[in-house]
Amino acid sequence: MTELSFRPAAIADLPGIIAMIVDDQLGQARDDASLPLDQRYLDGFAAIQRDPNQMLVVVEQLGGLVGCMQITVIPGISRRGAWRGQIESVRVARSKRGAGIGTAMFEWGIAECRRRGCNLVQLFTDKSRKDAHRFYERLGFKASHEGMKLSL
């Protein structure tokens, strides 16, 4: 695999990030990559940029965008005041799937959580994503909790 480069996302990356999110069976119904981007994407990006506990990361290979993910560092009281890393919105460009990029992304993301003092890394995944569940389990994640959501 050609070397991957990880960096914080820039505003210019946003159309590519949204396109990867939309290129997904669940993202197709929830998101819209048409240009100009919906202002809510720009507002969300600005909020992430202002928050030191948030990190929107892009992954490049040979100068092209091949992946993205968001890392949130969450302070807590349980587990003796442990900090948690949460990895979300992980996407790999369709043409690059199956090449080990997802594994490299999680290895990088877990190391970043560790570097930021986290004692635990968590993620949420849709129940319908059976292949993703097997992937996360291969990485050492355990389905230890049942997640719930309430749309507002």
C-alpha cells in the first residue's frame, strides 16, 4: 500500500468528505453532496474547528483524499475520571476499500486517542452494517453496550 498521510481537515476538503459520506447506503438518505454545500455543513465544520476536543481528519494517498473520520475526546467522571475517545463518521473512498486503509485509519485514530490521554476508545455503528461489525471486532472492539438514539 502506498503511504498514507493523516492531517486535520481543511475547509477545502469538505466537499470530498461529504461526497464520501453520501457514497454509502445510509448516507444517501441523510446527506447531500450537491454544491454549493448546505450551510449546516459549513457551520458544523466551524464548530469542530473551534472545539479542542474535536478532530476531523482526512487521509490522503498520492495527494488524493481516500478517507476521513472524526475523533471526539470526551472527559468523564466514571472509570475514575477517564477520558474516552470516540471515533465516528469513518469513510474510505469506494475505489480504495479493501486495501487496508480502514485498518490504518483505526490504528492511527486509536494512537491519537491514546496520545490525548484516553483510557478507552468507543464507536457507534448502525445495526445493519454487519461487515463493519466484523471489521471492528477484528480490530479488537467488543459489542459491549446497546446504543439508542432519539431524533430531534
